[in-house]
Amino acid sequence: MTQTLLIENASQVVTMAGHSGKPAKKDAMRELNIVENGSVLVQDGEIKAVGKQVELEEQYQDDIAGAEVIDARGKTVTPGLIDPHTHLVYAGTRENEYAMRLKGKTYMKIMNAGGGIHATTKATREADFDQLYEESKQRLDTFFQYGVTTVEAKSGYGLSLEHELKQLEVAAKLNEDHAMDIVSTFMGAHAFPVDERDNPEPFVKQVIDEMLPEVARRNLAKFNDVFCERGVFTPDQSRRILEAGKEYGLIPKIHADEIEPYGGAELAAEVGAISADHLLEASDEGIRKMAENDVMGVLLPGTAFFLMAVFADARKMIDIGVPVALSTDANPGSSPTLSLPFIMNLGCLKMGMTPEEVMTAATINAAHAIDCADHIGSLEVGKQADIAIFDVPNYLMLSYNYGMNHVDTVIKRGNPVVRLHSGGNRK
Ligand code: NIG
Ligand code: FE
């Protein structure tokens, strides 16, 4: 039987139409293609029509007759938000390190002393599949609450074949069981295991010769990511790992220039990465090369906020022609949040982005950053019906009333997964 849903009379429907073919850059990042007094007609999990309520009523009378209706009067409808960079699957928390950093210890100092990524690696290795599954599932539920309908998820807290596979298998099982869509990234090169830091070559070889082939053979990841940073993976080691991944069809991504300028942005352009992420300290040359090579800049202002670091220069990147996406970087060390709307606030208030640009960055450009823009990221006919309804009358208010959750309803493949008929927060 056909399942029809009509979201009707929204104050604004932010469609993001017209950017599915290629990422939005420069001025195009401000084109939201809004329908005022708009409605969205959904059939069998796909978008059947988007337009003014009166037009839809005329044109789709028969479909609408039997439809379930969501009254969106006074509300803003957007594509489901997309988080293109998360470390979803891990065990344990690191609030002790947060307290240490507040007293002046740095992120890298803590990591070099065996904390940081190493602390989470220890906890994640000790956790069994079921524990990781349950903890990650709860995070997915929370992502839904904040309007996110697709997440990318990285491994990188296993740092051995067995435990990297365990993390990726948890993500794969959750992708099957949970309504959320998860796109996986292998990140065996997230750190050197504590006892291999003084002699890095064997671990680089292990990533290339053992982990990559097995991850690819089991079809557990679409992307291959490396933490290219002084004291972690050098640009040369990163290049070898990313090039090796390409042989197995894994698309390169890079944690680039997060703590200091280190050539990560340049390397992303050189290896044809789909995105370079972080970029707090990216060089002008690196940014220019990214623009020339259409490498998406995935910016993670929650990390700069939480590490009390400088923010990436989004304004400069957009003006120069780098397509930009936004993400939480959800992880227990540098960005323990699951709120992409808060990241959008930070994009405006701390990185010089406009409210239009952050909307683009959290929807269609985020879809491009994970190579999914053909079926998600905008409200266009034929696309998957992943939709967020916010209890605010226009998109500007999403970043104006900051630090609040405005989500009213979230639809995943045509099915409501969050429904707060109370109307969410009052302004
Ligand atoms: O994206 N920089 C490396 N990886 C993560 C942090 C991981 C952690 O601290 O656990 C990041 O910031
Ligand atoms: Fe990250």
C-alpha cells in the first residue's frame, strides 16, 4: 500500500534545490531556494512534490486525499541535517582531561602522556561489541533529536586490526538496525598505538598491508582518513596510507592542520581527497589548492570552541572558492557534543559565515562531503524523504535563538522518528 505524508503550510520550506550536481561554492552557498507557505508531499519514503500549499492541493488532490498530515504552520522545514565527520563508535568519557585543559594542560600534551586518543583507545578495546553498539545507538537517538538524519562515522579507537574491525562492524550493524543512515570511514591512522610511537614504520605498514585490505574485503568503509599532524602521522606517511586506500577504492579524507600548519590542506588537494577536515591552521597556499581542486573544507568549530583554539577562517575559504561543510566532530576528547545546530551557531558567530551559508554547509554540502548528494541533502523530487521541522518561523531564528533545540519533528525515509507535538521550545 502506498504511504503518503503531507507536511503542510510551513512558514518556510528551505529546499536547498539546485546544488545536487556539485557542491555549492562562493555566492551559491547563500542560495537556499525557499518556498514560503510551502508544503512537502512524501510518498513511500521519497519526496514526490515540494511547493506552495495551494499548488500542491490542486495538482495532487488524489494523493493528498489519503495522506497523513503534519501541520507545519509557523514552522521551518529543511532537509534532514547531515553530519559528515563523527567519531560515533567509542567507549568511555574524558571529562578528567577537560578539567586538566581548563587548568592549562594542552590537548597534545595530554595525548603524548598516554591520555587523549590513547585513553579512548584503551576503553574501546576493552569494550565488547554489545557495549559499543548500545552506547553508539544512544548517540544516534540523540542525533535524531537535533535534526540529523545521516552521519559519517570513523573508526580509529582500535588501532589494531581486530579492534578497528570491531568498531566498523558496530557501525555497519547500526546502519542496518537503526533508522539513521551511517556512512563509514576507516581511520586506522588516527594515532600510533602507545608502545609503537618510537618506531612508527611497522604500524604504517600494518595499516597499509593488513588493515586496509581487510576493511575493503569486508566492505566496511567508503572513506579512508588520516590524522596528519606533527607528532602523529607525517604528510609523507599520510600520503602513503591514503594512496594505498585508493587502490582498494577507499576515498581519501584528512584530519588536516588542526593544531598547527602541517601541509594537510595541500596534501588533500594532491591526493584528490573528497574533503580536508578541521583546517584551523591551514596555510593560504593550502586553501588555494583546495579551491582549485574542489576539495570540500569540513569545518568543525565545536573543536576550536572546546579546545579553546583559534577558529578556522571559513570566511576566507568561502570567498576564495572552497566549498564548505560543517560537522560536530562528535568525539569524547575534542568535541563531546551531538548538536549540529549548535555548530551552525558557531559557524555564524565564530567563523564569519552567514545563516544561509551554515544551512548549506549542514545540508547539501555535507551530503557532498560524504558523496551522498545524489539522494540526500535537499528537498527535491525523487530524493529520500529525510526532513527536519523546526519550531521557528524562519531559518534565521535557528541561529538567533542559540543553544536551544528547536526541533519539532524529524522524518527519516518518510517515517517520523522524532515528534514533539508540544511544539518544542517557546521563544
Ligand atoms: O577530530 N584530531 C583527531 N581526532 C579527533 C579527536 C579524537 C579524540 O580526542 O579522541 C578530532 O579532533
Ligand atoms: Fe575528527
